[in-house]
Amino acid sequence: MSSLHKSRIAEFQDILSEPKITPQKLRELCFSGIPFEGGLRCLCWKILLNYLPVERALWSSLLKKQRELYAQFLKEMIIQPGIAKANLGVSREDVTLEDHPLNPNPDSRWNTYFKDNEVLLQIDKDVRRLYPDMAFFQRPTEYPCLLILDPQNEFETLRKRVEQTTLKSQTVARNRSGVTNVSSPLKTSAPHSLSEYEVLPNGCEAHWEVVERILFIYAKLNPGIAYVQGMNEIVGPLYYTFATDTNSDWKEHAEADTFFCFTNLMSEIRDNFIKSLDDSQCGITYKMEKVYSTLKEKDMELYMKLQEQNIKPQFFAFRWLTLLLSQEFLLPDVIRIWDSLFADDSRFDFLLLVCCAMLTLIRDQLLEGDFTLNMRLLQDYPISDVHLILKKAKDLQDSK
Amino acid sequence: MAKKTYDLLFKLLLIGDSGVGKTCVLFRFSDDAFNTTFISTIGIDFKIKTVELQGKKIKLQIWDTAGQERFHTITTSYYRGAMGIMLVYDITNAKSFENISKWLRNIDEHANEDVERMLLGNKCDMEDKRVVPKAKGEQIAREHGIRFFETSAKANINIEKAFLTLAEDILRKTPVKEPNSENVDISSGGGVTGWKSKCC
């Protein structure tokens, strides 16, 4: 380790060990990248995302409270509504005269259960394909959720629910005269229906299953937005960072901590995910236009070129902005970009500048290229050196 | 101006529920490969493939859209100006088939009137998991007067055929232009986008 890096770590430790952390000082330091060592990044992100307060003395009680709260969410939203396992001897309290699977009342618990399953299937589809180039999310976590995996439990896990739901939708077929055929359950083997992805043995959970649970709880607690594709790409880097913390006391609680940090982060960027806000002042369309109006200020020639070729910001900036660039770079680079984004004072304004920087850094190619070539450049961004990009973005910010 | 390497430019669009395999269908056609581990498409993606039909070099500009409802405001803006739309469902997913009529309505509302439509029932290699009979696909296609293929991006069934057929159908409707007419206006169907094929 270089002495420069060592002194940088020391700087972080100094700031973080103060009884009352100065947010401005911390932001400034984090903006140029947070060291991974000693769990510094995890700690800084938790402070920057307003999960941990600046008074260190409050941490332990707050963490205890929040982690208990998360356990409570799991109980309320996964454990209680789950159907009792159909084991012999287990009475089915969930099927009563008042409420049963065929209850047409929209407020019925069963109705909610079936609606939740739709959301769950959508989440499931997406989290299974989270960072397919990396083994991490397919690997088992060291800290499977004991509350969920306890063999004494008599409820249905999310994994079982997905299997059951896909099984149901696969075996019932209706012929043209309206007769429903249920094919023999012996013929279909549900676990294999998802065979492209390995399912770990009982008692083990892959990291993607933890991410799935976080998203499901979020969807349940925020029914107005529920789950939108792309949220998986926002949880991914957060969870990865917390679940690889060098400090095992923190790592053990990666799930709950990620949930709250994700919720806080979403409170700032959720408008991007809401369709009805698309054309409002806070929606994604406005932000995409902002990227172009900023570009116009900084590089008129390039702006004119993109206009002339009718390359709209929707073609690339939609993804850049909604996913905070998480699909454009490799995970370690995404995380480095997020250090700066989270540390930015007027958070995510800097994101617009990063997008602008990405455009101006390939301006010569863009000015040369035709529509097709340029679309390829923008959809498969050619520069992987994120430091270069962040430096350029900072220059743009300073040149105001 | 650089020499143009094609005679015509067709803009195509892939739509359908999320997870039916739109990206895989496109990837099979553009790169002749299959990948089970595609991340979900957010917003819109884009590929190019040049094919030769009736002695003409045709550049296909194919747009791949996100399937989830949320993205519709973003994706419907591409409908206008599209000359061909492929509507994809998954033969192992009944819901994706039920939604066909919703997608067709979307086309009616947002696309050019004379757009060529095509229905694809994808994942036809998974016969043991099939819930949508081929006859049902054929029936709905017949009702709407559009072409229909069952495809498999994985087993490479009918993918190329589907794209080429769609391109041929568009070609048939395209007014014959002088071979040296430099700019091909792909928005000739009344579209607003009108990307001009400048130097390529």
C-alpha cells in the first residue's frame, strides 16, 4: 500500500472517529473516492445515505432498533401472510369461511397474496439475472436469514412461493372450448423449471435471494411504486458493498442495512421510476433534457451534432440516469462513481454532469460517426476509466 | 460524403411482456448466438443488421424495448416511425399471450397506420412447458390479419425467417426509388422521426 493511500485511510479514520462527524468534511473526502479497507466505504455510505446519524453515540441504539424493525417487516410481510405448509397435522387457519382463495373481495388477504405473487415473480425474474458476469450473487451468503430458514417454521418462503406460482401457471391449460386441463403434476418438476439457475439446497440462500427479499419488502411497504425493473440494479451495488464489508459485525446485518439505505436512496430517486411523473418537473424526461441543455452550454458543436442526427437522450440517458450508471460500467467502477454521487452536495445534480462528461469525452468519435455508430457508442460506452470521467465531470462543475 | 453501403433502411421494433425473450430473439438474429443471462432491458436498446433481399442491401435498424408497463411512455415514442413491429409472447407464459391484445392496441394508438405487424410465439423449444397452443397463436394472428411464427432464440428456430419475412413485407410496400437517390427517408409512412441516412 502506498504511503499516500495509507495517509488517505488515516484521514477517513480521523474524521469518522470524531464523536460528531462533520458532514461537509466527510463529503469532501468521499467525493474523491472512499477506500475499501477497514469497511470505510460501508460506513461512509451509511452516513451519506442518512442511515447513520453524525453522532456516533447514537449508532448502536439506532442500528439495533432498525434491524429489529426489519425483522418485524419480515414477520409481517413474508411470514404471516405465507400459507401454512400443507404438512399433515398443520391446521389451515388461513382458509376460513370469511376468507379463502376464491374470495372475490379485493381487500381479502388471499387476493393480496395472489397480487403479491405477481410482483414477486417480476422481481424474481430480474434478480436472477443480476450481474450475470459475476459469481457473487449466485453464491451462498454466510448469513442466511435464520428467521426465514428456521426448519420449525410453518410458512412458505419466497423461494417456495415462486416455485408454486410458476408451477401453477405452467400446468393449467385451457383448450379452445374453455375446458381447463391440468396436466399431471408428475410430469412437471417445478424446481427444474428454473434450471438455468441453480437453486441452493435448503438451509442455504444465494445472495440474489437476499436481494429479492429486500425488493419484495420494499414493494410491500411502498405499494404506490411497488417494484419497477431497474430497482434491482440499484440494490445490487449497495448490497454487494455491505455484504463484502471487512468487518463481520456489520456484514452480518447487510440485509437490513441495505434495505434502509436503499429506501433512503429511493426516496431521492424514486420519481425516475414513476411513469405518471415522466413529464413533470421532477420526472425523468426533465432530467434527460437537462443533460442535453447542460451539454448545449458546455459543447454546442456536439449538442448540435446529436440534435442533427436525431439522437434523443431517451436512447441512452434514460438508462444512465435511472440506474445511476450501474449498467454502463463494471461493478467496482460503478461503486467508485457512487462514492462521488452520494458525496455530492446537491445530490445527483452531479450525475447530470457525469453524463455530460461521458458525452464530451467521446466528442471526436461522435462528431465523426453516423447515427448507427453513435448509437453503438452511447449504448455500449467505450471508456472504462471512470476516474477520467469523474475528473471531467468535476471540471465541468467548476467551469460554471 | 462517404459512400452509402446499403440501398434501404428499415426501422423495426420489438415489443412484448418482460421476460418473453425479446433481447434473446434480437441477439440470435444480430449475432447468431444465445445467452440465457441477459440483464433486463431498461428503456431501449438498439442493433443493426444488413441483409440482402431481391438484390437490395437492406439495413435493419432494430429497437429492443423494455417490457414492463412503467417504460411505456418511453417506448411508445419509438412506435411512430417504425416500419415493422414484432410482437413477442412466450408460449410457456399464458399471461404474456393474454396481453397480446393490449400490445396490439398500443400499436394502433401509437404506430403508423401502415406499419407491418408480426406475432412471434417464442421459446417453442420448451414443448414440455407449453401453455399456449400453436393454434391459439395462429387464430389471434388470423383475426388481426398479421403473420405469425413460433420461434426459439435458444434452438435457433424461425428467427432469421421471421426477420426476413418482415423485411420482405416492408420491401413490397416500399415505393421503388432510383438506385442513386441518396437519402432514404424512413419516415415515409408519415412518421415524425425521419432519420436520414447520411454518411455511413
